[in-house]
Amino acid sequence: MIYMDYAATTPVDKRVLEAMLPYFNESFGNPSSVHRYGQKAEAAVDSARETVARVLNCQPEEIIFTSCGSESDNLALRGAAFAMRKRKNTQWLITSHGEHPAVSKTAQQLQDLHGFKVEWLELDEHGMISPEAVEHAVCGETALVSVMYANNEIGTVNPVKDIADVCRIKGVPFHTDAVQAAAYLPLDVQSLGVDMLSLGAHKFYGPKGVGALYVRIGTDLVPSQTGGGQEFGLRAGTQNVPYIVGFAEALRLTAEEGDQRAAHVRPLRDRIIGSVLEEVPDARLTGDPIDRLPQHASFVFKDVDGNLLLTLLDAAGFACSSGSACKTGNPEPSDVMNALGFSREWGLGSLRITLGVNSTPSDIDALLRALPSLVDKARAIRK
């Protein structure tokens, strides 16, 4: 098998695993315990928090450890929405259907069950949100704006700094889901100007099951998980010490090696994009052709069932992904494909190919030899 789904998850870096291992057995204490075992565990969490803060250029107390990027998104949206309604009686959330479901479905639930109202921003043809669209949408009743840093499905990078500038001028909290962006894009929160930023370790060679939320000092949040006073009272629950240690080490390595990793995958990505558009009939690139993640190639193929194509690719030895979701046996285009305005005959046939540190030119050669005929086969089966 050739793995080409690094946007879904990445293997844990051996150096990260080595950093984690002692905290499963030798240093197994609860960070909330007073005795030496607890003190050692607490010191590990504090050190990890300081490492993450250095990478993000913020204060350690602005880092909240969570279980994943989705929980970070939930804490940001729910926490800010309820806090802003309590403080200013604001009701409107601004986001888009191009967001990860951890944001879009959370916003929808806040509307359906908690009385908030959602304004859905329109995407441009490449799936980008413009600062002008945000400026036009923000009003005195806006509680929160949430726009992702980079799109997981189509790879488009949004102008987050410019959007943050708009929100700051308007006095509205701004959250960005940076889960996909973290592996390759700058994370200096002072330069970005964001109030909240979500991360998930398994997207940059860390373990699954741990994430973080940056919360700028002065940003009000209502905890979405209550209990003890861990994580500065914003996220109750015993800290997952080995995973937090692994998160910090993975992020540190990403900050040190990110440019090298990007230089490795970018030419491979460009070769995939150029060859697919040239060799496969009725194929379109999705996402911005320039402002996109360096490891990310995504397409739609007319009259193709994306899930069927994935099955054929898997049988041929390639692990890729699609934006379509199979519901009760009835495949439908993803929310992103619909938001981009693709008809069903196009939107159903999405394919995402994402690369990583282990990708090689020979992997790309093999994929490009196989893909055209597999697309043809998928079209023939669908007919």
C-alpha cells in the first residue's frame, strides 16, 4: 500500500513516541496530585505548555490542552458564543459551509438548540473566504467569527491575518481552525492576529487523541466541559500527560522542520496536479491553484462516484480520500462541493491526494500510471 492520505492522519514520529513513553509507566502520576509523582507529571505538562507557547509566540496560560482539534473547535465556538451572549447579548455567529464539520455542525446546533443565529459566508470559486465578505457580514449583534486557516478538503489557504484585522476593528472575537494548516503554515498568533486557534496533534506526526486551543488573554469563554479546575478552568478532566508531551514534541519538530517538509512535498504535489489535469478527461482541480497547502492535491471528476473510486484505488494499493459521504448507501457530494456550486455529476466525484514525509517520486509515478484507467473504470461501472 502507498499512503496518500496525510490530511486524514499522519504516522507518529519515532522521536515523538520516544518522548511520550516514560509517561505511560515510569512517570505515571496525576498532575493534580500533590505528591512527587503528581509533581513530576505536572512539570511535564507545564514544560509542554511552554514549548507550544514558544511555537505560537504566546503566553503558556493561553494554551488549553484538549482531546483533539474537534474539541478545540467546540470549546471555541460554544465557549465564545455563550460568553458573548451573556456579556453583550449578541446572537449572531459567522462562518461558512466550507468549514470542517467540527465548526459548521457546532454552529448549526447552536442555532437549532440554543437560539443563536448563523450567517453562512459564501466561498469564492476556489473555496476562499474574503476579508470583504467578513466585513460585510459583521454587525453589532455578532458574537463570533470562525474561518479556517486552510481547508482540509480542497487545500485552500484563507487570508486569516486580513480577516483577523477586520474582526479586531469591529471588536468581534475571531477563531480559526488551524488543524490542517499547522503542518506547513506559520502559527505565530501575534502575526496572525487571531483570538483563538485550534490544533490537533495527529495532523503533524503526533498522537491521535490530543489537541490544543490557543485563547488570547482577555477572550471570554464559557467552559464546555465542567468539573475540576484543570486547564485554567476551561477544560475539566485529568490531563493526558503522555499525549500532551507528544503534542508538544510533534509541534516543536514541525516548527523546526516545516520548511524542509514543504520543500519535499510541493514538487510532488505539483506533478500530480499537472499530470491529472492533462491525462484524465473531465477533471478539475478543486481549491486555489496558488494559495493552497503544499502537500494537497484535490480534484473532481465528472460522472464518477468518489467512494467507488476510493475502493478501486485501495484495491490497486493506494490510500486516498474523498469529500463525499455515504449515507444509508446513497452517496452525496460533501458540503464543500455543494458550497462551491458543483452539480451532483461533478461534486460526487471528488478525490483528495495528500502527501507527507514518507512520500517518494516512485509513489507518484505509480499513482499516475494507475489513476486514469481507474477513473475510466469508475465511470464505466457507474453507467
